[in-house]
Amino acid sequence: MSSAASEPIFADRLLNDWLASVGLGIEYSRAEANTLYFRDGSGREVPVLDHVCGFGSLIFGHNNPDIIEHAKSVLDEQIPVYVQLSRQSHANALATVLNAILRRETPSGDGDYAAIFANSGAEAVEICVKHAELERRARIVRLTDDVLRHVEEAREAVGAGRATVAETPYVQVGAARDDREKLEHLIAEIGRRNAELVAKGPVHLALENAFHGKLVATVQLTQNPHWRMPFIALSSSTRFLRADRPEEMKGAIEDLRESLLDILVADGAVTVVERDFPVIGAFFVEPVQGANGMRPLTEAAAREIRAVCDAVGCPLIVDEIHSGMGRTGAFLASSHMGLQGDYYTLAKSIGGGIAKNSVALFYQDRFRPEFEVLHSSTFAKDGFSAAIAMKVLEMLEADDGRAYRVAAERGERLMEMLSSVKADFPGVVDAVDGIGLMVALEFTDQTRATSDLIREKAGSGMLGYVVAGYILREHRIRVLPVGPAGNSVRFEPSVHLTDEDIARTESALRDVCAIIRDQDGDRLAPR
Ligand code: PMP
């Protein structure tokens, strides 16, 4: 319903104005499978083919009848939904099914993963940030305990006259009367330096163009500077590495190295030695980078990322929030490139399109059980979303994984179509990328276009939105750009995508490509 001009607007004022300016300001009234409906001026229902599908959270489409029926039945049964701090065996039942699937799909195949449930994708990633910090703190405590023990050994050796304090480049011990005093100066200086290091927050690793959420910690893992920079002082920093240059990864983090100072008694001398300090908290990785034109990681990048984590000793967090739950033709997109994670995150389609749910899974050997109480939320692990998640998993796994095969096959058909459009419009389409039902088409750079409208929209990063507005108006198809570049369109429909849907999408894309090729920008102008 549109509000009268004089009515105050308390929600989405800026957003709605902007949506209207690019031709996307439609209010939908009904949704089913891959179709959204809105009512036109005469009250008639107008169908729109939805390629956005809740930004990829609807693997079984809008309002899937089997999921809706299940939801109704669990509500009719009056299952307890919110009963925090009671036995909630549905959480374990769900985690058991997830473990069986992970055992099948992770390269090591030996998974036992502890599950922590949450409400949103970003919360699941925040949970990983927190757990990785617990791991790092535990390593730091082990290191500092070692130093304390060595300090006592040195005091004992010097006190008994069995050792003297050697000159060290690390610490100026000043004018000390004797070795005991020298040692105490040394210990004080080492303690001061180590305390500074220990108080520092971790540095995280992520890939360029990463998207891991917009909460306080996760927004620092999301590279887009518009979203990240205003909050940079609130959380630890991230070093962004290039997925297309895996050979550079180890070198790129070399300058992050820090050393804790330790004391060693050997051959009658007390010396200072450096110990590697765990600066890096974790490496966060999307197997298919949504905000990077739906680009899947290469196997070489996957191997190098694993090697970096093993070398540094930090957990590898595979963020499958977007790519997981069958979208790429396997439950985990990372299984395509043989990427073995230490933690996994899932969200989006686990909610079946009607519930909010997410989960972080931790390799059992790394999991710190106290975390079960260190993180919690009123709404997490609730009976309703767990029942829906069980149903979604059952549907994914049914008929020996038919849904995965359908996602792969539909995705291939979609990709074939996009590739043929690319082949026919070489100056207009730059790339077609993706895997399964997670694909994108990227236009060539139009910042020097001869059409004023195309050039200006490309310059402001809005071309993809204007194209989306045009496709919606003229073809009744909903697409959106991917990522901050904005000169692309994404396709992440449900498994119900039909050949007819693909054919309609093809004619819409060919229409847009012809407009760009002919620089007929006025046709794109929002009305
Ligand atoms: N990680 C990835 C890879 C995502 O794609 C998203 C959402 N697009 C998130 C995290 C954040 O999830 P949410 O929007 O549910 O907070």
C-alpha cells in the first residue's frame, strides 16, 4: 500500500525512494515456487519470474507446499518452540543428520562436528569468530605458561650460580649490580613486551570481494569498503588475499608475523628466544564468492588456503551460507573443490523459506565445549525452525539426493543459455560464472559508453540495478546485480526452474544485450 505524501514514513524511506528510482519499487503480494505476484492498477495479479529467490535462500522455492504442510502440522501439534535451558533433542537430531552428510561430502570424511545453532548467517559467522578466538587464546595461554615456567627455571639457575645472563639484542638490561638483578630487569622487560602482544586482537584472513555478513565482527570480513570502513574501529582487522593468486598467499601474510619473547637456559647462559605468536585468528572462505560474480574457488586456491591454515595453525572456516544446502549440485559447494574446513557455516535454505535459522559446525577435535554456554540467543535452536530444517534436509537427501542432481542439471541448462548469450554479444557480456543454481552474467565495462545513461549508470555502479529494473518492467523477471561492482545480474532460482523459465530469461537478456550493444540507453531509463 502506498502512503499519502503527508504521512510520516518510519521504515525504508531512503531504500524505497531508491528502489523506485531504479524501477524496482514493486510490492509483491504472493509467492509460489519461482514466481512472485504483484497486483497492477486494476487489481489483476501479475506473475514475475524470481531469479533472486530470497538471495538464494529458497532452494525449494517460495512457499513450498511440502514445507508449508509440515510447518502447519508441527504448529498443530503444539510443539514447544521456545524452551531454552531444557533438553532440546531436536538440536542433536539435526546435528546428527548434518554430520552424516558432512562425512559423505568433506574430503577427510572423518567428520564429527559439534553444532551451535543461531538465527542468521552473519550470527553463525560471528560465532566462528568467537570460537576461533577461544582457540587462539588457548594457544596464547599455553605459550605464556611456558614462558612463566622458563622464567622460574632461569631464576633458579641464576640463583644457584649455574647460569649467567647473556647479552641480548632484545632487551637492554641496564646497569644491574649482578646477574640476579640483570635477570629481573630482563624478565620485567620481556613481560612488558609480551603483555602488549597478548592484549592485541587477532588479524583475520579472508578473500578479496568476500561477503560474510554485516554484524560488528563479520562486516570486517566483508570487503566492500562502504559497509566495512565506518565500523573499522569496532573490531579486529582483516587481511584480504587474492583467490586468483594462490601462490602469493603465504608471502602476503609474512608481514603479520609476531614473536613472543621467551627465556632459555642452556650451557650456563640465560638467553632470549623468539616464539611464533598466533596473530591470525582464522581464515574465512566462501567456496563460491557471491559478491565476486559467483566465482567458484579453484582447486589450486583451495589447496593453498588449506596449506596456509595448516602452516599458521588457525582454523579454516568454510562459509557455506550462500553456496551450501544443495545449491551447487552438492550439499557443500566446497566438496567440488576438495576444500576441507575446520568449521562450516550454513543458513539461508536451511530455513526452508519460512524460518530463520543458521548453524556453525566445528570439527570435534577443535571444539571447546564451554562454548555451548559462551554463545546463546533467545531464539536460536527453537523447535519450529529445527523441525523445518529437518524437513529441508529430508527433501534434499530424498531419492538418493535427487535435489542435488536437479540443481546441477538445471544449473547446467541455465549456464548453457548464458554462455550462448555471451557468445552472441562478445562486446557486451564479459563473463558468465558460477556453479549449479548460483550463477551470474557480467557485462563489459560501460564507463566509456556513448549512451549518456549507460555511461553514467555504469560510472555510479548502478547499471546492474537499472538493467534489473528494465527486465522487471518489460519482461516480468526479477534479477539483481551481484556484489559492489553492480554491472552484473545474478541467477539463484530454486530447483523448480523450468525450460520455459530459461527461455524467457534468454529473450530478456538478449533484449538487454542488444540495447547495450546498440547503446540505446534511453530504453533502459526507469519510468
Ligand atoms: N556469508 C555469506 C557467504 C553470505 O552470502 C551471507 C548473506 N548473503 C552471509 C554470510 C550473511 O548472512 P545473513 O544475511 O543471514 O546475515
